[in-house]
Amino acid sequence: MATKESVQDVALRPRRVKRSSGFVEEVFEIIRADIMSLRIPPDTRISIDNLARELGVSQTPIREALSMLEAIGLVTRRRFAGYCSAPQLNTRQLDELYELRLLIEPYAAARAAERMSAAQLEQIRELARTMEPGESRTSYDRFAVQDSELHDLIAGASGNHLIQDSLARLHAHLHIFRLRFHSDVTIEACSEHAALIDALTRRSPLEAEAAMRLHIEKSYKRMIPFAQD
Ligand SMILES: [Zn+2]
């Protein structure tokens, strides 16, 4: 018997999906790590059959994971070709991304230094402590995700939700880290984070702003040689 979904059911749906999607989440994370580490090269057709065989699962979780990856821009769906890994950012797209980050993030860091609660500061420090530079594919993917969380926490600590939302929508870290798979990227980022977190801990808006600006500028210099024209 078909039942009609009420407005309330629809509102509750994302929460239900989330609870039952641990398995899909795992498949999602494996494919994301493959894309982030370039094991699946950019702009390449992704075979659902092959992935299902390789991971020993049916096609359904693969399809679900791929549509989750499509939502964050790592996968595109093309007519006749099916799912493909997204092309890498070109120079112009990378320039635009960093230009926007430089407008938003140093400002957010300054406001966070002034406004964040002790609990927010502790959360930021705790996350930074768990970020270890690594050389494996999964550790690189994990670092990219944690880096994105760290910047999200600082944006959130600015107290301006619009700033936090605008930054989150860029999925900047996933696209940036995908340009270059190298442990130098994570080692350098870690030492820049340390300076940033120091300034936040001292609650110095000027120093936090400068440290965030420097971190973003250095990140740009690390990545720009790898962007396509
Ligand atoms: Zn960072």
C-alpha cells in the first residue's frame, strides 16, 4: 500500500538517510580518496561495474556514493558517458577561488580571534592536534577533509554564518588538494596552521588575520604550478 509522505516525513528524511548510510558513506570515502589522490585521474570515466567488482558491493551503493560526490563537485554525470571524475581546476578557476578565500578568510580569522568562545577555540586546537602529515593516499584524503573542517570551524567561530556558508559551498579544499598529491603540501600547511592557531590562542585579530593570509598565499604558491591553463 502506497502511503503519502507528509511534510513532516520529508523534513525528517535527511536524518533518517544519514543514520542508515554508514555503508554508503564508506564507499563514498573510498572513491573520494581515489579521486583526491589521483588514483582515479581527473576527467576520466568511472566504471560502476569495475568499482562494484573491486569493492565487492552491488551497484546501488556505488551509484549513491557517486551522486554524493557529484553534489560536492568531484564527479560529473555526462550524457552517454555516465559518471566521470571532474576535471581539475584550471588556472583561472584556481585564481578565482583563492581571490575569494583571501577576501573572506583572513577577515573571518580576525573576527574569530575576538569572538570565539573558549569551547570553539579548544575545538579548533583539538582538530589541529589530530592533523598529521602523511604520505599514503588515505592520509592525504583525510588531511584534505580535516583541513577543510579546520577552516570551517574558524569561519564558524567568526560568528557570521553567511561567511561560513559561503566558504563551505566552495568545497575549496577538495578541489585544491586534488591538484597535487604530495606530502610537502601537508607538512607545510601544518606549520602554517600552528602559527595561525597561536595567534587565535593569543586572541590577536591582527596576527590571526596576517597568519591566515600568509597560509592562503603560500597554499596558492604550492598549487598554482599544477593548474592547467
Ligand atoms: Zn589550512
